[in-house]
Amino acid sequence: MTEEELYTVYKGVYLPKLIHSTETLKYYEEFSFRPDDILIVTYPKSGTTWMQEIVPLILSQGDPVVVDTVPSWDRVPWLEEIRAHVLNLEQRPSPRVFSTHFQYDMMSTSFFKVKPRVIYVMRNPRDVFTSYFHFSGMASFLVNPGAQTEFLHKFLNGKAIFGSWFDHVKGWLSAGEQQHIMYISYEEMMLDLEASVTRIAQFVDIPLDSEIIRTIAERCVFKNMKKNKMSNYSLVPSEIMDQNGSEFLRKGIAGDWKNHLTVAEAEYFDEFYLNKMQDVKYSFVWD
């Protein structure tokens, strides 16, 4: 099926119709944030599920009950998706934790007024592309990616859900007021998960001792998290997400793009990246 059949256009970017309705988007626009809300913001395939496991464990001080019993999409729901307006989010006790894939300039009036805490997770766009390519082949609500080179051009030019990776990252990095935003990368978490858990806990004002931090980090190592049926999307019907060919939690590594991009594709990607990011001062771990 085509983009026109599967996607709706909202604020200039594609969103999958299956999980984004007019009612849901209206609910998002009218949603009232609280100052102590925690919002996990990512471009798709950048570590969202990982952070949806880590933050609730930090808030529970390592108690695994919530991550063992509540699916990640209800535990830390996307505010723009159809589940949000049936979960009684207004009644949840503080601090509430939500997710969004929206770009900075797509955020609601309440977000800019209240300034909730934001954890913005970035990932090497080459790995984002690789993961996204596999995901597009298994998710029925996404356009089939076709040939890798063809999909690469779509990805780089922002003809994918939630728009351009470059616009997404540059928009959030240049946010006007950054005191309430924490920036972290997938690669940083891979290099030292305990240190990353410590940083996140400090940001959300949850004091944790070293033993609890170690326990959370061990629980959130990819091989352990992948076993959690509340996080690995095995509960999703196969007609929506077919994991027989490619698992939702596939490898959980950094640098897998080297196993998939051809030399020509990698060179084209690098040239495009350097041109788009030349004015960005942030020091990325993958550069």
C-alpha cells in the first residue's frame, strides 16, 4: 500500500493512520501537562522502548512489578497515539511518564507553557535507518520499504513517518529553553548503562544507591529486556506486526549499519549527513 493509503499528514509529516486518528491528535493538542511530567522524546527506532523500561524502574526504585505487568505502550504511552485518550492519563499520579515522536515545533501549547521534563534520546542515524528498514518490512501499518537504496533516499529526504531525522534532532537540540531537557544518546547508554541510569535518575530527582542502579542496569541490558513480553511487542497480533521475519527488538547494538549499507550507500549517507549537520555544534558520540 502507498503513503496516501497508510499515512495521514499532520503538521507536514506522515503519521500511520492505524494508530493516529483525528480524535487522538485533538486529544494531544488539548492535553494538559504538569511541570513534573517526564516526556521521553525520540525519533522512531532511537531507543524509545529501552527508555520506557529504564524510567519506570527508576521511579519504582528498581521494583520490576510495573514493567513485568504493564505493556510498554500503556506504561509510558505515546500522547499522539490512539491508546492515549482511553487510559485516563489525567488521573495518573505524578510524576507521569509519556512518550512522543513529535518534532519540537509540533509540540502543543501546554508543553511550551508548562515546560515538563524532557529526556531526548538520539541515535546514530545510520543505525536508525537500518532498524527502520527492518521495522518497515514487518509492520503492516507502514509502507513496505522496497529496495534498500530506494528507502534510503526516502529516509534521508524525510519521506518517512515523523519526517526528517535531521529536522527532528536539530529542532530539539536548538530548543529555546533547555534547562528542562536532558540529552542522551543510544550509544552513551551502550557504552555505560549504569552511568546513564545514574544521569537519568538525577535528572528526574530520584535518589538511588549504587546497588539499585546496578540492578536496573542489569535488568535493562538488551538480552534481558528482550525476554520481557511486556516490552518485546510479542503481545501485538501478527497481522499488525509480523515478527517471524524480523523481531521488534532485533539486535540492540551500535554500528549494525556497517553490516547492511553498501559502500556506495554509506558514502552517500555520510555526504548527506555532513551537509545537513554542518551547522550543529553538539558533540555526537558516533561522530
